[in-house]
Amino acid sequence: MRAIRRFTVRTVLPPRLAGLAELVMNLRWSWHPPTLELFAAIDPLVWRAVRGDPVRLLGEVPPSRLAELAADEGFLRRLDHALEDLHAYLTGDRWYQTTAVDGPRAVAYFSPEYGITSVLPQYSGGLGILAGDHLKTASDLGIPLIGVGLLYRRGYFNQSLSRDGWQQERYPPIDPYGLPLELLTEADGSPVSIAIQLPEQRTLQARVWQARVGRVPLLLLDSDVEGNAPAERDVTDRLYGGGTDHRFRQELLLGVGGVRAVRAFCRITGHPEPEVYHMNEGHAGFLALERISELMQDAGLSFDEALEVVRASTVFTTHTPVPAGIDRFPRDLIERHLVAETDGPARDGLHILPADRVLALGAEAYPGGDPGVFNMAVLGLRVASRANGVSTLHGAVSRHMFAGLWPNFDPDDVPITSVTNGVHVPTWLAGEMRTLLETELAGPAGVDGAGEGIRWADAERLDDVRLWQVRNALRARLVVEARARLRESWRTRGATDSEMQWIDDALDPQVLTIGFARRVPSYKRLTLMLRNPERLRALLLHPRHPVQIVIAGKAHPADDAGKRLIQEVVKFADDPEVRHRIVFLPDYDMALAQLLIAGADVWLNNPLRPLEACGTSGMKAALNGVLNLSIRDGWWDEWFDGNNGWAIPSADGLPDDRRDDLEAHALYDIIESQVAPRFYDRGSDGLPTRWLEMIRHAIASLGPKVAATRMLREYLDRLYTPAACAHRAVTADDFAGARHLAAWKARILQAWPGVRVEHVAASGLADALEYGTRVPVRAVVALGGLDPSDVDVQVVYGRVDENDELVTPRSASLRPTDARDGLFGYEGEIVLDRTGPFGYSVRVLPRDTLLGVSAELGLVALPPPRESITSGDLR
Ligand SMILES: *Cc1c(COP(=O)(O)O)cnc(C)c1O
């Protein structure tokens, strides 16, 4: 019989244990080993059974055990200590409070998914894990972030396999009352309700759950509320499910509802209002529309003035190098939702926005763009004056990919920078490794719970014996866990006990172990290793240098091609001849990732370059002394130094089939001739000296770079703090700066067709000049009625390629000298500071002290074609 109503009965803790509830409700436990140990001590068996979920733990521990603990002095002391530690962590000054200058009072960080712990399955892959690591690291550093996202009733699916290796999906419903979440409520205790007006007089309502991620509040909007009609209730039903309309409504709720939730949160708690808004990928782009509408209503700004405020204070991070990965909505969907219906009962604040202006923000107004489409990445770039990719290579790829938005600019000048991702060290450093690094690499102030204070460079001196012990222990734990998971998987697939006896000896704790785990989109090439099955078999079964491979990964539920790849791997791994050396473990999640990225010896990554924007699992591996074997894509392109792992040469540009062949063979060759021999090369003491040498160097060279504290500091210094300062500049004196900037831009746009470089000349030029020569440069420009203070006239110079294109040139401003008949003279000089082919040109850019980047308006005036420039001395 079906219950007519469900509710959750919460455990009543004995008063002396009340502090446990507080510990459980702050997710800091997910990266704080002493608190996790305390939870385990409550009941080790139940702790294992609930897979590390402390809310379930408290629900399932018998009251008699709780009564016993309430009288256990030793336990109570540990509990009090853990609570004191949490309070100190939450209230004391951290790095930001003592060091940061001019930083934002608060940053609102928007992301469609968050990977904080496997207990909260609100992530599908790298994007979510990155968001979780970002929040945790901000908390550790004391950076005042507010996270904003959605609470998916079904989260991401659990994966299992059918008998014949086909991915099966299960969506266990999530009960927010059974998770470490609290409802955001008004002072009178009633839940905060967010509402967005939809077409056809419908309303989308949501309540707001708050997760405490250490010091960082995370607000999750949930549309599963009684006031909603069924269709609206389902808006937050699952992560990345459903069609275009569904996805659009999720993004509307995330962006628009998210800003409204932040306002409610700040009003109720007194938290400072954000000065900076960070969009982790384009899904939250609608937040800009909500902010423009707020500023128009509350401050009486025009659309353009409000847009200046929003641009100054918004940071946009793009994560995908493939156009197909970007959200694009039909224009009419935007129109229907953002244009007021005259007969609607309650107008939404969004409806005051001029529809044409809104549509223009997401228009693909460049060659090849689709006029019927509203593009969320384009929106992101137009509403954020600061944008970045997630590795150096991805930054360059993004500048090319979006170059159409800045016609007349070289891709190198497209204003998209990059901040390479990082990983949260306390989350991803395995216990044994943490102990080793804390004891051997601690600086004078020790290592704090956030991993701060590890002297990574000293890893070069780590003791071989201890390091090898740790590596062996981590591999052994992986083998034990893998066997347990394999047994569970085979049981699900319908095997009997007698069919599963081989699993007792599956994998070998002494054998070189390669890990490969990630989502299964085609560009990550899960099956590249199967390209030549006979060669793979030979590597697995090598008589002296065998390797074993542990694989995991989920295919998107709608991606049958991905599921076929998984099936291919499973079929190969089912073969009795090799099944003890290659296994597929279902249900890749953070918990399994933690096991794999620490327990493998080698972390394999073979994406199609340059489609991996960054990749972070290899960073987690590196922290644990696991060596990367990877295509030079994403972060590995940047930080592979020849000795801290291996690079698989990539055959970019060749047809896919040929490329797969070449890259697979390179992979087999490296494993056979470099990786395996090095691993099995043992000294008389049994130690793989050269292997350990490489590990020490990998930790020393990569540790400080991959740590997310490095990433957060970069975001702060290069994006958040400048955005906060820009926000202050445009909002001061009743938005005088925003009003000025909007009016100035309008004036510049109108006058720009009259801006021309009339004349350029350099003195003493010859076909060959000596290194170090100073060459005076003079330019004459027409300004179309603008004032010289409105523009920056620059000389651009440096090496030229065979087509006379300047390659990564430098630029310097020229000085205004004279004005005659509406023409303005400028002078300066260039120094020929490199040998070889050299060239220069001149350009005019708009300039204003409030302008974020000079390419912002997309305007530049260049000299006429070369032929018409007079060379030689004009004076
Ligand atoms: C780190 C992580 C990822 C990201 O992996 P990539 O290297 O970016 O492919 C995906 N899923 C989980 C569970 C992770 O922990």
C-alpha cells in the first residue's frame, strides 16, 4: 500500500551528544579526518554500512549505543574537542582576513552542480567536483564566498551493469531532510520562498536549502514544493535530464532564482551583499538579467547603465572547448519568458527588460552564427568583463573559439584569460600520504587542516623506504576494495558464488597498477587502450613486467555510444584469461575516485587534444605520488616537465582513425619500454629507486601547482579583486561611474567610424637593422570628433612570420604631439630587442579609466593596407 504522505523522523540525540548534530550539519567533516574518525568510532560497522554518511549513521545507530556514548568520557572529550576545533575554524581569522587587500566583501559563485562529498550526489563530473573544491578552498582560505546551485531530487544516477555489460541507471530519490541541509527560513520560521513568473500565468516557486561547507554557505534551490504545479515541481527533478525547455527552466531558476535566494539570505542573516558574481560555466548566465532588472528598478538606471554595473562585477569561466558543449536555446523560448504578458496577474521584475536588448546579449552575431539561437556562452562573455578558460591551452583555444565576437582583433587579443584548475588537497590526499607529507614536509608553522604549510619542494628528499611503504599500502587497499566492488557487481550481474571464486585473487597488490576513471564522452577515449587487443593482452600478461588496469566511469544516460564503449571494456575484462588483470568497477563517484587516484601507480589520460579543457583527476593522483601518463592536453600540457611523468605524443590534425592508431601504439610503447621496466627495476634492497625518484620529483614539481589554494589566490588576485574594485568604481556616488561609462560608450560607438589611422612612419628604416636600434615612430590619426583622451594610440611590434603577421607582439602607447585640421600626431619609439624578422604596426583603441579591458567594445582602428603607408622619414 502506498503512503499518502511521507516525512522523515529525525533521531533525538541525548543532550550530551547534541554537538554531534552540529558536526554533522557542517560538511567540513568531508575533509576533516579527525571528525570522520569520530563518526567512525560511534559504530564502525554501521559507519561502513552507511558508506560514510553521518546523517544516516545517526539514524541507524541503536539508541542504546547513543546512551552508552553519552556516558563515555573518552568519547565526550573527543566530541568536545572536535566541536571546539570546528568553532575555531569557523570564527577565527584565516589567510584572507590577515592578508588580502581590497578583496571583495563577498563573492556569489553560481554552478549547476557541486561535488562536495559522495553523500550529496549533486554532481556528474569534473565541473561539479571543481565547484566543490572551489568552495572548500575558499572556506579554508577565509574567502567570503556564497555558493548557489540547485538541489536535484534525484541527483546523478547510480550505475550498475547488466549481465552483458550494458550500463544500468538507478536514480535513488533524495530526501533533503535526510541530508546535511537546512531550510532557509524567515525570522518567523516560515520557509523562504522564491518565485519566478512563467508564461501562461504560471509561477515557478522554490524553497532554498542551505548546506554549510565549512565557512561557506551553499544555497540550493528546490522546486519540489507543494505550491507548484507538477511541471514546475519537476524543474529540479534531476541533473542534466530532460529536453531543452526543462533545461531552460533549470537555468532560469539557477540564475534568476539564485540571485533572489542570495538577496533573501543576506537580508535574513546580515551577510554582506556580494560585490562579485562568478559564473562557473554559462548555465547561470541569466543571473545577469536579474541583476540588470534589479538595478533598473532599485537604482533607476537605464539598461545600459545597469549592464555596466553587471559587467564590472561579473566573472565568467568557460569550461568547454567544443561548441557542441555550449547551451543554446531557441530565441523564442527567451522571448516567451522574458517579455511580459499584458494580462498576467503579477508582473515579474524580469519583464521590465527590453526584449531586443536581452536577445542581443545572447545573439550569435558573427559569421556562421545561428540567428535563431540564444547562446549562453556568448551571454556570459557579453555580461562579464572578465572571462577565463581553465588551463593555459584551453585559454588559447577559447580565444580562438570566441574570436568571432571580437572581429578585427587577433585571437591573442581576445580578452579571455586562463586560470588553471586545482584540487582541494585535504579532500584528495589519502590518509597515509597526508601523514607522510605532514611529518616530513611540514614548514616551521606545521601543516594546517587545509594542507597549508606543506613544503612541496622538500618532497625531493622524501625517504625511499617510507614512500614505498605508503605506495604499497595505498595499492593494497585499492586491491581489497576493488575485489569487494567486483564481487558486488558480479552479483548484480547474476553470477553465483561458485562463478565468483576467481575474484578472491583478482588483481595483485604487487603488480604495476594503471588507473583510468572519468566520465565517458567520446573525446576521452575510454577504449583507446583496446585499439590493439593483442598488445594490451601482452602487457597485462607479461611474464616479468605485468600491468593491471582498474577502470571506472559513467556514460551520460542518453549517450548510447558511451554505453557501448563501457560494454566493450567490460566484454574485454570478462575474458577469463585477463580478468584478474583488468577490471571495470561500476558507479564511479567521489568515494571511488578517492580510492583510485591514490591506489594506482600510474594515472592514464588519453583525450583527443585539445578537447580536455583541463582535467583534474590527474592532479589528485599527483598529490598521492601517482605518476601521470597522459596526452599533453589541459593541465598536463602546461606542467609536464619531462621527468614528472610521461607524455603520450599526440597526433593532432590527423584523421581520427589514424590518430587513434598512432596514439594507442605510442601508449603501448611507453608502457612497455619505459613505465613497466622502471617500476620493476628493483635494487638489492627491493626498492624501485628510479620509480621513487620520479615520484618525489612529481610531488615536488606538481604539488604546489595543483593545490586549489593556488587557483583561488589567482582568481582572487586576477579576477575577483579587480572586479570588486571595478564594481566600487562604477557604483560610487550613486552610480556616477556606470552612468559615465554607458554614455561614453554610446559616444564612442557613434564616433568610431570616423576614427582612422591616416599615416604611419618610422625614421631610419632599412631592410636590415642592428639589434638594439631605437626606431622613432610617428602616426597621424583622425579621431572623428573624439578627444585624444578617449583613445589609446599604440605601436604594436615584435617578431613577424612568413606572412608578415606579428607573432605574440608587444604594444606601447604613443604620445600625442600636435593637432591640425582634425588630425592628431603621435610619437614614440620601438627598440629592436630581438634578432630576425621584425615588424610593427599602429592601432587605435578606445580608452577610459573605468573600462575593464580595451578590447571590451570590440573596436579598433588599424592602418590602411600596407601598400599605402609611406616608409622613411617624414619629418
Ligand atoms: C576528479 C573527478 C572527475 C574529473 O575527472 P577528469 O580528470 O576531469 O576527467 C570526475 N568525476 C569524479 C568523481 C572525480 O572525482
